[in-house]
Amino acid sequence: MAQSAIVAVIDFEERYRQECASVIHQLADWFGIEASNQAYIAALGRLPTFLVHDEERVLGFIALEETSVEAVEIHVMAVAPDRHRSGIGRAMVSRAEGWMRFRGLRILHVKTLGPSHPDPYYARTRAFYQALGFRPVFETTALWGAENPSLVLVKLIAGVTRGPGAHGTNPPREAPRASGGRCGAKHR
């Protein structure tokens, strides 16, 4: 199948919600709990959300959640399975980092299934984040239970020298923000 050219990493618009849901549903090895999937889909647009699309469809998306005056969590990120390893995830994380720099936020973190769990799909997820400069901080069973140990990975964003409002006041937000979330955590 021919790969379509990537147009851009753009801001989420409501018209893309169902296409984002379709991406999640194509990733059952990562997104195995329907209630969690519905919560991820509902959060799109309430949280800062960016996506990649070509002329035909959404290829991936990322939603961010501010967790402190200096930190942002990747609430959810998904890339269509036929577009894994094509640079889409890297481009979306780069866009998130730019968004953070503009706001003076310097800590990006994500939770994913920990390495004590033998899941090969999440081994790929951890390798992806580590290739982008994320470092594992700790693994715990306190968040998702013993059957789903979570690993917290953190990345310091280069180029942020001051805290919030580093570029004056933070720009107004487009929509209210929701709380909670995991990045593709499988709860089976």
C-alpha cells in the first residue's frame, strides 16, 4: 500500500474525533480497555491535542495534560499501525515540546507499562520514548495494580530557561483541561 505524504502536525478539531477513535481501535495490543479508550477520545480537544493527517485520514494524535506549573504529561498518543516507525510519533512529540517551550514548561512525562511486564508491544513503546530522550524514573504497581506495573519516564525540554510565563503571560487556552490518563495503558 502506498504511503501518503504527511501534511502537517496540526491542532485538533472536532471533525477529527471519529478518525482519532479509529486509530485507537486499530491498536488493540496497546488500547485494550474500551472504557479507557472512550475516556481518551472524550479528552481530545479538552486537553491540548495535536494530530497528523494526510489527504485521506488521521495518522496519529497526541493529547497533553498540564500536571504542575512546570510539567506536562502525555495523556494519550496513538499512531496508526501501518504508519509506525515513519516519524509521526517523533513529529508529534516535537510539536508538544514546542508547545511547552512557548509556555515555559520544562518537564514532559509519560506513564506506560513497565519493563517487569513481558508485553512486547510496550517494549517497543518504551524504546520509542527512550530514543526521544525520555529517561525511566521509576516503576510502580501503585497506579494500575500488580498485573499492570507502570513506568514513569521523564524528559527535560531543552531551551526553557524560566518557568511558566517565560514568554510573558501564558496565552489563553482554547478549552478547559481534564485530568487523569495513561498513554496507551493496557488494563486487561
